[in-house]
Amino acid sequence: MTMLVQPVLNNLLAALGSHRALADDPAVDEAAAALLDALGPALRLAAMEFAQQAASEVRAQLDGHAVDVVVVDGDPALRVTATSTGAGAQPEEDLDARITLRLPPTLKRLIEDAATIDGDSVNSWVVDTLATRTHRAAGRRGRGGSVTEGFDL
């Protein structure tokens, strides 16, 4: 399930727009625009926090399933997949390989926020996320799966 943040921002913009029209004052227009600009990132962070809380609740109720928060088109989403029994678990490796990524600043901020929420470094969060995703892809042949459904916050 994807938590769509943009509709919430659009509703705020519409509400602020109706209030700005009542004031008919350029200073109010500027203040409302600045408020909306400040609220956008705060709402995205709040959506990530809500997604983390939802993932914790769902994870606690679904034995044998992994519940991850992922970013889909800039919005947080919960991904629920069946976990393996651990028989094919990979041993720990030294972390000495490097990959350089070019990504949009917005995605970088979302990754940093998600890592902070999880209490991880960005590197640990990215490594864990990539490991989970690649192990899931490798073991997907005929088992497990993902459930994706969108809803507005």
C-alpha cells in the first residue's frame, strides 16, 4: 500500500488559496506560499514516520512475513513479502565493495529520513534494503510475492 502525500499537499494548497483570496493582501499570499513550501518536506517526513509505525504494527501481526517501507514515486509504501526459512541465508561479508549512485535530491532526502527513523546510517539502511530486495528477487520463483495498494493520507 502506498501512502500518497501529494493529495494532502494539494488539499493544503487549496485551503490556503481560499484563505489567501479572503485577505486580498500580497503579504498574506507570500506568507501562505512560504508556509506551504515549509510544510511539504515536513509532511513527507510525517508520512514516512506513519509508514514506519504501520510497518511495525503489520510486522507484529504477520508471522513469516517481512514488512518493509519503500519509496514508490516519491511516496512511502509498505511492502509485505513472505520470508524464507533461513536455509538459504547468506553469510556476513566484509563491506568493502563500492557503488556510486546518482539520484534525485528528493530521493536522497527520503533515504536519509528513512535511515534516521530506523536509527541506521544511510549506508546501513541502503545495504539492508538492497540485500532484502535482491534476496527476495532471487527467491521469488513461485513463492512469496508483494501486495501493493494505494491510499490517501
